[in-house]
Amino acid sequence: MTKEDKQIHFEEAFKRLEKIVGNLESGDLSLEESMKLFEEGIGLTEACKTRLDDAEKKIQLLLKNSDGKLSLEDKD
């Protein structure tokens, strides 16, 4: 993950991805514009995945029980 990826919040990246998908689905863009948005979307997807993976790891650490085993029960 680049320094720039770390600076973008997950929610911001996700909203931008939604906007990109909408623009691509509209079919009103040139090939060049579509490719540019697609590339941006791939980068945002990778940044979001990294954020989600990091959050999952943190949650797993927090859910370890006293004997060091993971307790992955629903915490509703």
C-alpha cells in the first residue's frame, strides 16, 4: 500500500468506487475515459481490500480469549 492509499478513508474510497461504477455503466464515456476510471477503480479496490484485511486482523487479535485461542463467535 502506498502512502497515498493510507491517507484515503475506506468510506471515501468506497463512495468514489460507487461513482466510478455508475459512470462506467452509463456507457457515455470514451474508451480513454473508461480506461482511466477503471485503473482508478482497481487502485481504490486494492486500498479498500487492504483496509478491510487490516481491520479483520485487528478484530481477530481483540477476540483472542485468555488462553490465546481465537473466539470467532458472533458478538451481537
